[in-house]
Amino acid sequence: MAVKVFHHLQDLKNWVRETRTAGKSIGLVPTMGALHAGHLSLVEKSLEKTDRTVVSIFVNPTQFGPQEDFAKYPRTLEKDLAALESVAGDREMVVLAPSATEMYPAGFETFIEVGGAAKPLEGSCRPGHFRGVATVVLKLFLLTECDVAFFGQKDFQQVQVIRQMVRDLNVPVEIGMCPIVREADGLAMSSRNRYLSPEARQRALALSQSLHQAKQHLRQGIREVSVLEAEMRKILESHPNHQVDYVAIVHPETLLPQSEKIVFPVAFLLAVRVDETRLIDNLLVESETEI
Ligand code: AMP
């Protein structure tokens, strides 16, 4: 079955009405395109759990800061559609690929004011980022009338910000979080990995290696937050062209930093600039038995 592509919101709304009338459930996978296996794992989950899937492909201008990579962000719609066709097979999927003016027509001026989970880490490095994310995600929820929306653990703080919004505003959407998909050598898949030179791509392994080391250290019984953090930094800062934005050891729900000894569940979150490319990665350890 060919995947339908909607560029206009009205066409999507007609499809949603027909889907609702047919009594089918709707899954949503919001993306900015340049799809890789990480995105496709969310799509696969949605196809499995719901009757019909909407994949949105929209490079959302409101979540980029003025100095960020909005203009150069990869846009590969034809390739993305081919990848989605092959994942969908004969299952029902549509793609929403609207223009910026379709999503933000002249006169648009309402934004979601995000709460505490949006303040630290990505929120402080990228002011306004989560305001833009929450606003576009709520618009997509309303447009698609989805029952479930699927997000990646790769953007762990984003999931927490969206969960908070859904709780606070009584949004009737279930949030599914899918595991991080990695390259064979451990690098978390990201649309931004393509910015890396082959040499920087090798150095970027510092992120996953530092998380792997943290897990090893937990296994060895090390529980001092300061020791774990310092050891992670050593790996991340092993090259002069790596600039660490943060290494954070936090409670996964509140995102408040842990101090002294590790308490489970715990999340290790990091953001590092490898040359000019800003990469994020994380590790979630739910309980002591998991390590
Ligand atoms: P993006 O296109 O970067 O906005 O990502 C769209 C969705 O895909 C978000 O929910 C991301 O967390 C998720 N995602 C991106 N990279 C990965 C990955 N390597 N593994 C799992 N999910 C991912």
C-alpha cells in the first residue's frame, strides 16, 4: 500500500475524520526527517500498537535558536518516504509533511509555557527549545487526534517535558518511549551524525563510551556521584575539540541532580560538541538489579 503524503493540514484532518469514523486507533511519530533506524524503530512500534500511523516530517523552526542549524538541517523527503514505504509494507500509514507557513501562518502567537523539567540541561543550553517542541507537539496531537505518540529515549528530557505537558493539560494521548538505537560501534543514531567528518565520527564514540564506562563503574560498586561524573568527563574531554555542555547524573523524572551517592532510578545525560556538531546521549538505570 502506497504511503499517502499530506502537505496540507486540511487533507490530514479529512483522513483523521475518516479514520475515526471507521473506529480505528491512531499512532503518531513526530520527526524532523532525515530518517534513520532510530526513527524507524518508533514507526515500527506505532504500526504494531495502533491501527493507523501518522509520521510527521517537519523541521520545526520554533525549536531552533538563532545560532543553531535550522537552515542546514538535512531535508531528505524522497529518501524518507522510500524508507517509510518499506517499513509500512501493507500496513496503514500516512505522512504529514507541512510547510512552515502551514503550521505557523501569519499571526500565529500562542506558545506552551513549559515547566521545571524544561529548565535545566537542554533547556539552559538551548533557551526556547522546549517551548518550541511542546508547542509543535501539542499542535500535532490536536491535528492527528492520536491515541498514542511515540518518542525516543535518545531525547530523554524531551520525553519528560512532553509527559509533564500531557499530565498538566489533561491531553488524552498516551506517551510511548522507545529505546535508543545505536550504530554497531555504540554511537547513538542521529540525523546530525552526518555533519561529522570521518575522523570526528570516530571521536564521537566518546559519548557512548563514557556511558558504558559509567555502567561498568556501577557494576563494580562505585556509587559516588562525583567520581562517576569525573570519570565520564575524562573520556569526553580527551580531545581539545570536544566541548562538554553538560554531564548530569539526575533523577529521571524530576531531572534534579543527584548528590553524593547514586540513588536508583538514575539517568546519566550528556551533551557534547564534537567539533561544531552538538551531540546528546544518555543512559537510564531503573534499579540496582538492572546493572
Ligand atoms: P528528530 O527527528 O531528531 O526530532 O527525532 C524524532 C524522534 O526520533 C524523537 O522522538 C527522537 O527521540 C527519536 N530518535 C532520534 N534518534 C533516535 C535513536 N537513535 N534511537 C531512538 N529514537 C531516536
